[in-house]
Amino acid sequence: MTTTTLALIPLLPLLAAVLTCMLKDGRRAAGVAIAAMLASCGLALAAFNEAWGMAADVHTTFNIPWLTVGDTAIPLGFVLDPLNGAMLAMVTFIGLLIFIYSSGYMKDDQRMARFFCYLSLFAAGMLGLVLANSLLLLFMCWEIVGVASYLLISFWFHKPEAAAAGKKAFIITRIGDMGFLIGILLAFKMTGTLTLYDDGKGLLETLPTGMIWGVEVAAVISLLLFMGAVGKSGQLPLHVWLPDAMEGPTPVSALIHAATMVAAGVFLVARTIPLFEAGGTLPVVAWVGAITALVAAFIALGQYDLKRILAYSTVSQLGLMMVGLGVAGVSVGMFHLLTHAFFKALLFLGAGSIIHGCHEEQDIRKMGGLAKPMPLTTIAYLCGTLALVAFPFTSGFFSKDEILAGAWATNQPVFWIAAAASLLTAVYMTRQCIYVFPGTHRGAHTPHESPRIMTVPLVILALFALGLGGLVKDSVLANLPGEAAQHETIVIVVSIAVALGGIALGWLIYRGRALGQENDPLAVTPLERKLWFDELYAATVGRLWSLAIIIAEQLNELLHFIRDLLVTLANKIGTGFAVGGDRKLIDKLAFDGMCNQLRSAGHAVTRPQNGFLPGYLRLIAVGAVALGVLVFWIK
């Protein structure tokens, strides 16, 4: 595969973003965006086919000279290997399905063309991030994803909640990105390069050595990079933006929470894992992931918004991916990322179908009885639920089982925390399904099935959610770096027990119960208030942001005052020069005065020239007498 061909994978969606920005017809914009994504998907699958045959430690690089400063050359280029080959295929395929789904979901929106512009820009940034062979290029695309996510989350900006959610996502992710940027600068200072792979001279091939602040340089750099991953992938304590991102259109939720943005942080850790191994910081990754998985699962138990429950589920599953990376390496963490992308995209698109069929209702307390009017959506959603709770032999079961096996072999406290999070996952998803599908409908409107353009992607994703894990398990574990742990009997027993036990526990709690907040045993204040994380955000980041705004406004006022003072001073100087210098000195004294003297002299000279002969004779006589006196005086 050539550099041009590889570059076309992100460039085609970028070109679509430019074209759709100039279009007003939403359907035409959707067609352009889908066509570009389809072509990009085809190229990505070709790249995947080429990369999947490589050894895990082989990297095909395409470095392009970009900037030279003195003796330092900074190239921008791409890399192709099994890791990003799998990511390219997953992102483009799921992205294509989401694009198709969006054409039906957004068909009545007046800003449909603008939506596909943002969607294409998002896809371009994500694909560029995956392909990047430089931390600099990766960071550039990382920020494109951040900007596009802000535009998509706050797409319905006429809603105060959406505008606030977009701002919140942008601010919180910037906190992590600041650490990421500092890590990039430190890596460049210590190694002189930001290229990841460069014929043995790349950052991940040589690895930084030495100490800084009494700590290994590799450890400091890896933790700074991990800050970026924590922000992007919604890990504690920077997870608060992710549930609020549900204010965007449902396809945005699927795109952000399934295959793209939140996966970027996990991919960053996977891509730079040699730095984490060299710095000995993988246990930090595992512990942060485990705590995030457990806390998010607890919060999900007390939520009633359909999409918000799935959002906290995403936070929890991202935590498990970090656990997989921390205890078992790239292959296990990425295996769960790949399976999660399919079943979580299915769940979010299924949630969008439910919301569409219930006339934009998102409160599960106002649903119920959807199994009959929405049979296809129900079946697809239940398939996604089974995969999420790791029901035996679904995709989620195989990937989660590998995580638990790795944790049991290397960090047993993390194993039990991950198992507890998995148990809670099965409980809150069972609770959600009991609220939504059986019984009688509790809403104000009659539900209906979604159109085919929305249900066909659900069917495709359901097939992947059920069968992908078993089909690709051996291939993923063999082709990606890392070693799968031995499956002890206790791991298998616990893995099956938490899935089946969680479903049974949820069924026992909610079976035959009158569904409503007042009858919900999990409707406790800490869970409903999300363990007060939003209040903590408001008291810390929110106040700091407000303080920053006040300071910025005061600085702006100060700058305006200084500007006005300088303008007034310049005006005074200019006026003084104009009045005192120009008018009085130059005009009156110099130019005008000189002209007046010349005019007076001219008048004096012309006065005797009156044209009368006697006058001229008198002047001659006076001149002759004056001349005689002068001659006599000289002698």
C-alpha cells in the first residue's frame, strides 16, 4: 500500500466535510458523506488485510519531511501495523453504519447538511489519529477530534443542556490534553524526536532514559500521556463530560461512545505501551481502570435516562479496557475495545430507535411494553445487552474473560474489582430492559417501529455483537502484542457467575414490581446524584472556569482602559502638534509669516512704481545724492 492510498483514508472524509459544508440540501450532503466513508472503509479494509499478515513487531512506515529547524527534522507520516489496521477497519465500518443510520435519524433536521459536515470532520480526525506515526501528528488529529466532538455534542445548541454539555466536554478534555502536550514536549526534549517508528531511531524504538525529579523519564512521559487518555476515554476523575455528551443527537452518542473518540485514549495507551512498560506505570493504568469501571457501574444503577445509563456503561467498559492493557498488554485491551465497539454501537443506535419510536422520550420510567410494537429493535437491543453483560459465548464474554484471566494472573485485587463491576453491569442492564420492553406502555404516545434505514444497521451490528468475539479471538490475540494468560478454573467460574448472577439478581429485584422512582429499590440519593461528581466538577473546574472568565473579563477591561488611555494621549499629542506646532509655529510663524513679509516687501517695492515721471526723477536725484555721499565717505 502506497503513502497516497493510505493518506486517502482520512482525506476522503475530510474532503467530504469541506463539500458538505458548502451544501444546503441535507440528503445530498448525506450522500456525499456516506460515499466518502464507503470509499474510506474500502481502503481501510485493504490496509487491514495487508497489515494483519504482519508480525506484531513489524511496522511499515511512510514518513514525510515537514519541518526542518537547524539540525532537527520533524517529519509527519503514517504507520501501518496490525494494531492500527484493526482500528482502521473497525472505525470505518462502524462509522459507515452510523452515517447510514444518521441519514434516517436526521432526515427532518433543518441543519442536516451541517451535521454531516461535522460527522465527516470527526471521522477524518479519528482516522488520522489512528494512522499517525508521530506524536505531533497524533496530537493534531487528537485536537480535531476534540473540536468536532464539541460541535456534535452541542449540535442542538438551542437547548441549554446541549450547549453546556459541549462546553463541559471541551473543558474537561482540555485538562487531560494539557498533560498530553507536556508529555510530548518532554519526550522531544529527552529524545530529539517525536516519530514513533523510524528504522530503529523512533521514540518507541529507542525509548527515553535517565531521571527527572528523581523518577524515570519514561515513567513521567507515560503518565503525562496517560492524562490525555484519561480525559479522552472518560476515566476517573475526568469522566464527568461523557454522560453529559448524551445531549447530542443519538448517532453522535454512538460515534463518540462506541468506536471513535473514547477509544482514542485506549488506543493512545496501546500505541505507546513500550513507554509504559519501560516506566513501570502499567499498574497505574490497571488501577485507574478498575476503579473507574466499578464507580461508573454503581452510578448506572440509579439512572433513568436511557442514553445516560449506556453512557455510564461506556465509562465502565473503558475502565475494563484500561485494566486489560494494564494487566495483559495490547492484545487483551484492544480485543475488548473491538468487541465493545460493535455491541455498544448497537446499543446506542438501538436506543436511538427506541427514542424515535417513543416520540423522543428518553426516560425509561415512561416506556415499557415496547417488545410488541418494536420487535426488531427489541431483539437487536437484547443482543447488544447480552454481549455487554458478557453472557456466555457472546462477543463481550470472550473479551471480558481475557481481561479477568490477565488480572487474576498479575493483580488479584484488580481482578475482584473488575468482577464486581461486571456483576453490576448485568444488574443495571437487566433493570433497564425490564423497564423498557415487557409489560404495558407507560408513555403518553403510542410507540412504533423505526424505518428500515435505521433497523438494518441494527441487524448487522447484532450479528457482530453475538458472534465476533469467538470468531476473531485467536487471531487478535496472536497478531497483537501481549500474551494471553492461562484461564484458571476460578476465572471461568467467576466470569460466568457474574454475568448469569447479575441477570438473575436484576430479575429478582424488579420482577413483578410496579416500576417507578418511588418503587425502585436502587433509587437512592447517592446513585441518583451520580455520587456528587457533577457537584464536585461545579465546585472545582466550574468555579475555576468562572474565575478564569472573570479574570479574562477584567484583563479585557484593563486592556480596553490602556487602549483608551493611549488613544487619548495620542490624540492630545496630535492635537497639540496640530494646534501649537502646525498652526502656530509652522503655519503662522514660519510659512504664513514668511509669506506676509514677502508680501509687505513686495508692496513696499511696488509703491514707488506709480507710472509718473516726476516721481521717478525725484528717486534718481535722491539716488545720485546718496551715491555722491557714499563716494565722498569712502575717500
